[in-house]
Amino acid sequence: MRRGEGKYLLIDTLSAILGAGTVFLFVKDHILLGLAAGAASFLLISVAHRALDNGRIDEALEAKAEYDRFHGDDPEPDSPTAEHR
């Protein structure tokens, strides 16, 4: 499992439970509680996607650090310019 996916799955599951609770509350005529649960569900979806994106960013930064550790600060070869032709 990639970094951030566990947190994403947990939060997304909670959001789905709140979504089902939203429908239940609307059916039982608890409009304000249903609106609050719906808003919380959409908020959790946003938080879940941010957690997944942050996990991907962390993975990319770790991969770059590992690459830099193995390759060091090798200077890039000079590119040919008009003066060298």
C-alpha cells in the first residue's frame, strides 16, 4: 500500500458512512442534521484527497532524496553551445 492510501481509505469510509447517515436523516425528516452530516461528508472527502496527495508528494520527495544520495551532486555535462561548434 502506498503512502497516504491507508489514511485515504479510512477517511473515505467514514465519509461514506456519513453519506448513508445523511440519507437516513433526510428520510426521517431531520433536515438540519441531514444537512450537517452531508456537509461533514463532503468535508471528509476533501480531507481524504488531500491526505492521498500529501502521501504522493512525500513519496516523490523520498525518491528524490534517495536519488540524490546515490548520485551525489554530479555536475551536469556542458551542453553544446554556438561558441563550441
